[in-house]
Amino acid sequence: MDVPKLLEAASLLVPEEIATENDITVNDVWDYLTHDEWEVALGLLEELGDVDPFPLSFWDAVATAAEQMRVEKSAVWCHWRGYETRHGIIRADLSLRPASESRRQTPFSGAGVLRPMWNIGNRTPTGEPTLNIAALWVEFTPFLGPGERSPVRLAPLDPSQWQHLQPGQVIAMHEDQTVAGTAVVLEVLPPAPTPTE
């Protein structure tokens, strides 16, 4: 399917009454699509996707369109949102330890590249702490460095191990045996309901 058809398909999944804080609606998307301004339409669809939970087919269509347009960051973000649609959303406020107190000496990309280990309270059968892996997406900034703080989204390797998390819970990030940062869980949302046909 070509880019305009993918974006049109995604647009058809957006209810007309949905609007962003800036009053962007699906009608704005259609306006840009009729003028072949696909990248603008793509960006507006991403914004509308933050207003209300949309089905996986929405994120798949938008991600494929972004890939075909070679808008890499948008494609990665839309795949991330598709993952959250299937497995749920975990948001936290992450504070990294300063460079003088941790292994990390440089900033890392916030676009879901880093997959650190997390102490989320799980234990081995003998009672030892066990670490769980989750990719990390930093919100509102492209990089996060030692000593910095930002809201983040987590995509667990095994979502079933994370179901006990609650807002306010403190979890620890590890890149090795030492604690690289701590995060306060802000939000835990279940997977989006699957539409029945």
C-alpha cells in the first residue's frame, strides 16, 4: 500500500470529535493529505494518537507510512506505540545518577535504543533480587545524560513480569551491577482492548 493510502486508512480510524490541545482534528489531516503534504499529515496523526487510544491497525498503518517516507524517528515511535497498544503503557520519572557515581559517562539516545535492566521488586525462588529488561523511551528530549531527569516510557521484554507495578513505586535502573538511576512510576495502563469482529 502506498503512503497516501496508508495515511488515509489511519485517518479513517480517528473519530471526528477527537482533537488535540491545539484543536487539531482529523479534518486537518485530510486537508494536508489532499495537498500531498504527507509528512505534515503523518505528524498530525501522531499527535492525535496521543489524545485517545487507537487500535493497533492505526499504529501499523502510520508506522508503515513513516517507513516508506523514510521518516525514521516517526517510524520507530509509531512501532513503540503499537507495542504499547498490545502490551500496555508504563511511564516513570527517571533520575540518572551523576557521572561521578555511575558507569555511564555520556548521554544516550532517548528513542528506544537503550535496553537496561530494572529492579522492579521481582525475586528468584531463593529470594534474591532479579532484574528485568525493558527498553526506554525518553519523553520530550532526544538524549538523556548522567545526572539528568526526565519522564520515560518503558517497553518490557516480558510484560507479564511487570504487571504488579503501581504509580508511586520506585524502581531502579541498572546498566551493570550498580544502580544507574531510579524512577518513580507515574502511570501503568493495561493493553488497549482488542476489537471483536
